[in-house]
Amino acid sequence: MKKIYSSFSNAYQGLVHCISNEQNARIHLMIMILTTIMALLLHISRIEWLMIILCFGFVFSAELINTSIERLSDKVCLEQDLFIKQTKDLAASAVLFAALCSAVIACIIFIPKLMAML
């Protein structure tokens, strides 16, 4: 049981560290909060909630992995290295792709509801 608690504690510490130290993680968190507020106000369906929650997990997981890759790369190689740069760029691209897909899903969910209000 102690090992399980330790695993959750370490994961929580990583999450807090990422939010505390990474501006993009804070931006994603704010977008998640604003999206949740909008979803509550527009009374989205259960399926729409599932899609939004999946998007939250998709984007934030990508951000956590990207941050991990950046940290490890910076520790392993202190000088400029083309391979490290490409690796970091690829990880950042994964976050961008996740965010863009999530934005499209949000538009599909929210735009019709907002248009119906007009």
C-alpha cells in the first residue's frame, strides 16, 4: 500500500511541478477551466462531456510528456545539438497537434450551441 501511495505522490508532485514551472501548462489549465465553465453554462450532453474530458487528458498528457523530454534533453546535453533540437521540436509538435484537435472538437461542440442562442 505504501508503494501505491508513493507512486501517486510522485505523480502528483510531477503535476504540481509542471504547472508551477511551465507557462504552457498553466495556459492549458486555464483553457481547461474556461472550457469547463462554458460547458456548464451551455449544458452540454454526456457524450460531449466525455469528448471534452478526453481532450483535456490528451492535451495535458502531451504537455507533461513534452516537458519530460525537454527536461531530460537539457540534462543530457548542455550544448547545442541538432538531434536534441529535433526531438524537442517533435515533442512540442505533439502538444500543438493535441491542442489543435481539441480546439476543433470544442468548436464542433460549442459553436452550434452558441449559434442557437442567437
